[in-house]
Amino acid sequence: YNVCSPHFNKIPEKKAKKDLGDLCRRIYRIFAHAFYHHQSLFDDYESQYLLCTRFIAFFKKHQLVPPALFKREIQIPVESLYLHRADRQERLQKYALKRKQLQEQEKATLQEAQRASLGS
């Protein structure tokens, strides 16, 4: 469809919905790849920005993927997402504490390595 054409009326709704559904499934597969192959990065990013969580909520709310297909496509465990508002804050606080502990551990390891290199 050429939207600049004077003969352009509109994109058929059925085709637009199908194309959006296909796009949503493709984007979701990127999230699934990130989760299964780069889980620590996925967890860190998701805990800060809730991008995958918000994306899933968006395409569920607007029914961009049929429910049967949605259930078949979803591969990321619900426990790794922040879909339920009630436990979102608690889980985010736990993850922030875990991240802080890891950062402190990395800092201590780096300081120890620096001391060891200065001592040699």
C-alpha cells in the first residue's frame, strides 16, 4: 500500500491486525532469545524498565495475538516477568538488593586484585 497515492483509502483492518500480530510474535521471540541466552542481562534490564512485561501486557490488552496462539507462543516463565502489580514492587526491591550485593562483591574483587597487583 502506498499511503502517498491519491487512491489510498486505508489499510484493511483485518490485514493490519494480522501484520501487527506477526510483528508482535517476532518481537516476542527476541525477548525469548534474550531470556534464554542472556538471562542475567535480561533480568537486569527487565527489573529496571519492565520492557518485556509492558510489551506482553500491551499485546494482551489489545488482543493483537489470538489467545490460543498467545498461550502457545509464550515461553518466558511468568515468574521472570512483573505482570502482577501486587508483587511487582516487592520483587523489584529484592532484585535491587541482589544487584547491589553483586556490585559490592565485584567492587571488592576488583580492589583485591588491585592490591594483589600492587603487592607483586
